[in-house]
Amino acid sequence: MRHEKILVVEDDREIGKLITTQLTSLNLHVDHVVSAELALKKIAKHPYGLILLDINLPQMDGLSLCRKIKEHYPTTSVILLTALSSDMDRVIGLEMGADDYICKPFFARELQARVKTQLRHRAQLLAGQNNDNSPADSEQTLNVGSLNIEFSSHQVYLGKQALNLTATEFDLLVYFARHPNHVFSRQQLLDKVWGYQHSGYEHTVNSHINRLRAKLEEHQQAPIIETVWGVGYKLNPSQLN
């Protein structure tokens, strides 16, 4: 695992201390702050790979902070810490660009699995951005009609248009492209793309698919990722001719 710095933004000091202990056991450097204002000061000084962000913060709320982080640091992963009953906050947070969320209370193993998954996505993204010498041969590309995925540069093209995808969106599109016309349920996508099995987190899949669709359909109006009602989602290669 890449040695990334983690920032925990949690106003409850005991919860923040617990999270810090759980993540330090993964050999990660973890900082903890209790407000959005302190978080912004920390982020301006240190390159954090991942931020765990409580939604219910004093003064500036976690959703507003999430938006600011993603505007200025798009490659930084954000996991929201939410109350079990706040479905709308989770949806809004994911639409603002959060990469995942976890409901309180949570188990240490679940938290650690989520963090590992997001750090893996980020490491893959940064490896692609920094790898300028890799040859773009057929083993490093995946093509489905006009969709071209380049693994060496971690870049996606739709026709001649480059798409600006997050690490998670990239992995999600790759999985669909490897299995065109195959319908996947949200739980299957959670297992295969996010790397953990946990029911109740379908909003994660829904929101990422909505964002991915919006980016694809900026350049092509026909729906490339289709909803199969009552079943799940699939990539339709006939729309990529």
C-alpha cells in the first residue's frame, strides 16, 4: 500500500481518537482535526491522500467541506462519516464528489477495508498520471467501439474526447467495458469494484454511475450505461459505434 497521509475530520474527539488508532494499525500516518476550518488549514499545508469527513461538523458542515476539497484537490479521496438515518445527506455527499461513505457505528474491519479500497484507487490513478514512459500497446488498452481506455496513462477517450474521471469512476467503467452487455446488480458492483461485501450501501453505486453517465453523455447523447429495471446496469456496446 502507498504510504499516504490520512486526515480525520471529526468533532467528537473520542470517535476521532478511535478512528486514528484503527488506521494507525495499518501503518498509515493519521492526523485528526475537529472542524472544517482546521481541516482546510491542514489540507493547504499537507498533501493528504484520503480524508475521512464527518457530515455533522460545527460551523461549516461536512458536505460544504467535501465540495471545497473536491474542487481544489480532485485526486484526494473522501469518505463521508454519516449517521445511519441520513440517506439524503449521503446522496448529496456522493453527488458532490465523495468517493464513499460509511455509517456510524461501524466496525474497525469495515473502516479499514474502505480506506484500503480508496487508497488502492488513488494509487492506480497516480501511477497512471506519473507513468510517462509506458508504451501504449494493445496489452495496455481496452477498446469497446469508440471507447478507448488506456491503462498506462489512466486515461479514457470517447472518440477523440478525453474524459476526466476519478479513480473510482475509471475502475467502474473498466469493469463494465470488460463485460459488455453483462448486467450487474448494485451489490455485484460493490463487491467487484469497491472490493467489499456489505448490504445497504447501494447509494455509492447509484451516485457513481450517475456521475459517470453524465461525463459520458457530455460527448454522446445515447445512453452507454443502461439501467435494466429490477436487475441492475450494463454497458451497451451498440451505442459506441
